[in-house]
Amino acid sequence: MKVGGVFSSKAPLEFGELQVYGRCTLPGGCEGKKLSTFGKLSVEGGLSCEQVDVGGVTVVRGDMSASDMLVNGRLEISGSLSVTGTLETNGSSEVKGDLAGADLRVGGGLAARKAIISNQADGSGAREAEQGLRATSGAIRTGTMCRGRLGGGRVVGGTS
């Protein structure tokens, strides 16, 4: 499904691929294979999707789960975010709850209450985790601002 104008659903959707180039409003409980946004997507509750690509604005008022996520726009989640694969953020991402994932690559801003990364956290930009960020290994690039505790088996700082 491709949305180039305004799309709104009152009931939860199960979709294969949803591309949003305009404004899209969905209820909570939607599930899909692939979600691409280049306009504004608002979800009034939880969302589950295998692959997510944000180039515009995505607002989820609940928890979100995905296999892989790429954020080059703005992502706001009022609940928690679980990514079983890679979360790459080059835009602005804010998770009010906890962030859990396998790999984290930050090139923009990322804020979460707590971040637990089972493999590697890498990148530059601003990272904020008031209750800490923990990863098996991590690299903090030159010019990165981190707020909150950092922990891991191996953390390298000041790399370019």
C-alpha cells in the first residue's frame, strides 16, 4: 500500500508493505512486514513491524517492536522500543521507555530511559540514557555527547 496524501484507519491493520509520503494515522495494534515513512505517520498505540525506514516523522504512542530500523528523520516513541537486529539513527530519536536491541549505530540524536544493547553500540552524535546505556562492546566517536552511565565489556572512546 502506498499513501501519497492523507490516510487514516480506525481499526488495526495487518500489512505487507506500507509506504507513507503524506500523512497517515493508524490505531494501535497494527502489524506489518515493512513500513517506510517520508511524510508524517502517527500511531495511536503499539506497533509491530519487521523492517522500518523513517525519512519523515513517525510518532508512536505506545510500544514498538521491529527487526531492523533506519531513522533519518524524527522518531518519537512514548513507550519502549525493541529491535532484534540493527537500529541505525541519523536523525532524532526519542524513546520515553526502554530501548533493547542487538546493534546500535548512532549518527544523530538518541534519547531513551535505559538502553540495553546485546552486541555493539557505535557512533557519534548525542546519546542520552538517564538510567544508562549498556552494550557488549561500544565505540564513542570524537565529538559525541553522552549523558547517563555507560557500561560494557569493551568501550573505546575518542575514535573517528
